[in-house]
Amino acid sequence: MRGMKRTGTRRARGGCSGLGAFLGLLLVIGAIVGWPMYLVSHGARASGVITEKLETVRIEYDQWFRSFEVVATYSIPGQPVQHRAGCDVDEKTYDSLHPGNPVVVYYFASLLQQPFLPATRLSPCSTMASISVNAASVRLVWVVISLLAILFIWRVLRIRIAAWLLLPWLCLSFAYLMLPRVEPEPQKPVSAVATVDSFRTITTIGGGANTTKSIDLSHPYQIVRLKFVPPGMDTPVIAIDKVDAGSVPNLKEGQSVNIIYDASYPRIARMQEGTRSFPGHARTTLILCGIAVAVVIGIAAVISGFFRLMRRTRMV
């Protein structure tokens, strides 16, 4: 009886801790979404002017993330010093704003000196724009959803055969997430000249800087960050291209290269030089690694079965 009580107590505690973690997560999400809304509805208002625009593309090994930020200056009544406020915006809003454009700034004057809570909010700000999301993040969401679906069928609907789906799910998910992809091709191509802002050579799959947990690529590729000013825009845009390593001769930072870009979406651009066969080579490498792992597992299973058979024979 005592053992049963202890087990019940542990389950109750586990349930409470799980519920507490879930409620805590909801509280954090609510604070992230709700604080900007509270700032807009209860903060003081001031007229501001856009003074700066910043487009940033952050490359983390074989993944990249884009963000758009605008900065405005504004004045608070009774204070001679001008203040600065910045925020992330979406791509369309970023392209529509220009230095000198007026914006509304919401602020809490009493919080301007503390570093913990945002004390300002510009009228074009977007909470979703502050979240770094790229194509790889979307693929990760789909992988998690597929895993939850398998677990639901297996654990909730009690269809045990669904457990066998976990192994192929693991293999397919790894390939889906880790295989490199070429960047989109411009659908309405326009020729231009861009500057190579920076580039990085990728030599492995899946491990990033940790080479002990990665698979070497037989055909490395390069992520190239291009910068140019399309007609009608007042600031440079940044485009990302991926090419086979060495296929663009003498590639270096600051180099001018001929590109084609999409007239409707200028951040979709490609260098006119360079080849892009690396996805197929990476797929072949991954398949060969998968076959090698399967062979090793198969040999281990055969050896294990052989020793079990030998033990049974001796017992007889």
C-alpha cells in the first residue's frame, strides 16, 4: 500500500510540475506578446523621424537569418537631449520606410534608463519580425509536428505498429533538415553588379563547428553574401547565393560580380558565374553513410544472433 501511495504521489508531483512548466511557458509567451501592446496602449506618445535603416544577414555555419531594423530619433517634453529608438520590422515595411519619414514613438520615460524591459516602441514595429525564422526553422517545425503525430498514434491511439515508424522518421528527418539546398532562382531576372560582402566555405553536414559530430562533404560549397542597390531603392539590399566551392574563380570579399536578381523580389539573386551541383553530391554522401551504418548494424545483429545461438546450443 505504501508503495502504491508513493507511486501515486510521484505521478501527482510529475503532473503538477509538467502543468507548472506549461503555465510558465504560456506566461513567458504572453509577456513577450503582451508587453509591446501594453506599451502602445499606455505609454506616452512622441513624434519621431526615421534616421537609419539596417538590413542584417547573420550566417551561422550553414544557416542564415535575415533581419530588418529601423532607427528613429525623438524628443521628450522637458528634456533637451534627443533620444533614439529602434525596432525590427518586416521586409515590406522596411522597404517602404526612408530616412526622414515620420513615425510615432511610444515610451515609458521612467523605464528609459533600465536595460531589462523595452521602454520604447515605434509605430511600424512588429513582434513577429523580432523572431529569427528562416526556411530551416520552418522545416524543423514540420519535423516536430510529424514526430508528435507518430507519438499520438502510438501512445494515445495505442496503435503499437506506429512505433516502427520512428526509425524511418529519424533517417528522413535528418536528411530533410541537414541536406544543403540551393537558393531560389529569380523568376523575373534582371542583370546587375553586386559586391561580395562576405563568404563562407561549408565542408561538412550536420555538425557545424563541431567536426566530431559531422559528415565530411565530398563536394564543399560556399555561402556568398551579396550587396547591391536595385533601382528605386535608397539603401543596399543583401542577397544570399550558394555555389560549388571554387566554381567562382578568385572569389574574395569586396569583389564585384555580375548577378541576376528577381525584379519583384530583389533579395532573390544569383551570381552569373558558378555551378550548383553540391546538393546532389551531399545526397550521395548521406546515402552512402546510411548504407554503411545499416551494414554495421546488420553485421552486429548477425554476430549477436550467432552468439545467442551458440549459448542455446551449449545449454542443450
